[in-house]
Amino acid sequence: MMTVKWVSVSTAAILLFPLLMLLVPSTASATIDASVLGTAPGRYNSIRVADVDGDGNMEVVFGNYDGNIVMLEYKDGGYRLEWKSDKLEYRLWGIDVGDVNMDGKPEIVAGGGDGHVFVIDAKSKRLLWTSQQIVRDAQGIRVGDINGDGRNEIVVGCGYRTDVPHGRVYVFDGTSHVEMFNGSDITKEFDAKIRGMAIADIDHDGEMEVIAGSGVTLGEKPGEGYIRIFDGKTGALEWTSPDTNGDVEAITVADADGDGNLDIVGGNGYRYHPGYAFQYTYKKGGGVGNPPDYTSVWTSEDIGPKVYGLAVGDIDGDGVKEIVTGNQPGYIWAFDGVTKQVKWKSELLGADLLGIALADVDGDGTVEMIAAQGGYQGKADFTSAYSTPHIYVLDGKTKAVEFKLGEQDYTELGLQVGVLLLVILLLVEVNVWARMRKKKGGEGKGDA
């Protein structure tokens, strides 16, 4: 009887050891569920893809409603959570990556809903600087050398219409953190919801400009929004667009049509009103806006509401760039950068698909579309869809979904439960065996 019990325990322990290893997630197969992503990840294009920490692997970095910065690393054929910050500030939807302090290493810059900007060392994850409180919703974040002095600046767009009637742009020196351009046009209050931001020499004059998109109205009436361009050296206002008929909460600058000139590509809309993707190109005189120096090249059909996810790149490798957008209903649209015809529209992926990035994450030579999706638990109205968060990774050429991050891995969960039950059974068996040994020993002493 005792021999049988000993063999049973030994055999169970031997069989159990490899199963116990399943409890330790592998680098490639660790589950990225909804709790890892947090609520409303990557909203307003607060999503970046790059080798952020210089370890040779690509990372997907984004902010969420809960106040966390999340870094997912692609390695060994899958994604794993590399880092998730402590809660910094709710609605952490301003994100950019760049060498802020010119030390040769990148930093993560994040802006939150209460009006603070955070600078974090991308490798050590150490908080380097927190700004004073500025205007609410500091969610238009860009890092770049806007004035040509060889040092990078942090450009921040702020404001939200409900309790802050106007927004404004702040510019901070990346090294000293001193606020710049006080008293110039760029620091004056205007509109609100300044989230679409870009830095580029858009008029080819050899100097950088700051391009800022804004909104004016709330969702109860049709949208109203504008693009403003400021001189990067002086902060002077260079151009204001016509009304785009919706909050301009997505902006990128790229040569979308391959003609050698940079274009302003934007997306707008709000709540249940129309939303559009559009393109402006610099043309001295004969255009639109004030002064009339930019041509309105293209405006899409109504693909809204909330065309806030936006990126431009050659996703299918045909030599022509695509304008890729995501919207509140939950579709990805890809427009031919030259003809502006719809090249592809995804199936319904889930509401509030408002963050888009393009990158060859896995190094296979094909660009992936990284799409952040999910509503936030805000006011109890129709502002958000309250949807379960996901990060979709789609092959740019085939459009197949390579990864759907945010799902619970029930196979892994089942294995873990099974192993836990085996552990419990083993402990019970060992306990019974020990009691029998003790009892047998007591009987032996009694006989003596």
C-alpha cells in the first residue's frame, strides 16, 4: 500500500513539472487581454510604433483613458507586455516619442486630461519631468525642432469645449522646459480640442511650421473645425483654413500623392454627424483660406462620424501611398493617395477605432496596420460606445488580421485551471500519505 502511494506521488510530480511550466507565459504567447490594454487605448492617434528602447525589437506604445502608458513588444513571433506605467492622469491620449533632451536617446512624452505633460525615459521608464498644470486635455503632442536651433521642442495642443471654452498651443524647450513664444499668435486662445498636430516645412521655405487642427462645437449640432499653421521660428500665424465642417482631430503631413510636395492630410467629424478625410497642399496664391495659399485637393465622402484614426503610407507595396483612416463606427478605410478612390474597407472591427499607425512590426518586409479600438467609460451619454478594447494588427498587403490583442486566451486559462487542479490533488495526496506514515509510525511504537 505504501509503495503504491509513493509511486503515485512521484509519478504525479514528474508529470506535473512540464505542466507547471505552462503557468509561466512565454515571451511570445503571453496573453494581452483587455485589462492590459486599458480603456480606450490609442484614442486620437495616441499610438506610436518604433524600437522605442533600442533593444532591437519593435514596440507599440499608446496611452489609455485610465491614465497608463502601455508598451507592447513584438518578439519571437508574438506580442508581450513590456511595460505599463502607473496611473499618471486620466485620458492620457497625447503620445509622442522623440529625443526631447538631446541626450541621444528617445523619451516618451504623454499628455493627460487634467493638463499635465510627462516626459519619461524610454529605456529606464524613469519619469524625467512633469509640467505645471496647463489647459485641460493636453492631447496634441509632438516632439521636434520647430525653430531650427538644433534642439527639440515639445509642442502641446490643449482644450475641451465643455468646461474650457478655448484651447491653445504650448511650446516647451525640451531641455530647459521653459515655455516659449509667450505673446505670439501660437500661444493665443482659439477654438478647442486641439489634438491633430504636426511639425513640417509645409511651404518649402526652409523653416518648420506647426500645423494644428481644432474643433469648435459639441455634438449636438453640426461640426465646425479649422487648421492653423504657425511659423516655427516666430510663432506667427501663417494660415487659417476654411471651416472643415467637423473637429479636426487627426492630422499628418506626407507626400500622399507622390508629386514631391508635402500635403496636409486630416480627418474630422464629431459624434453622430458626418466625418471626412481631406487633403490640402501649399500653393502660393489662388488657393483657399486666409491667406489663400493652400489648395483643397480632396475631401472624401462622408465616412464618419469621428474620422480620427489616420496615417499615410504604402501599405500594399505597390509604390503608391494610401491614406488610411479609422472611425467611430469601427471601420478602416484605405484611399489611393493618387486617385483618392477607395482601395479597401475593412469589415466591422468594433466601435471607436480612433488610433491608426503603420509600420513593419515583424520585419517581414510588409507594412502592418496597427489599429487601436475601444470606447471609454466617460459621461453616460452617446459620447462613447463603451466597447471592449482591442489592438488589431493587419497585414497591409493581404488585409488579414494577424493579431487581435485584447481577447482572453481561454486555452491558456483552461490549461492554468487544469494545472491548478492537479496541484491541489497532489497536495491532498501528499497530505494523506503523510498522515498514513505518521499513523503507521505510531502503531509501530505501540507494539514496542
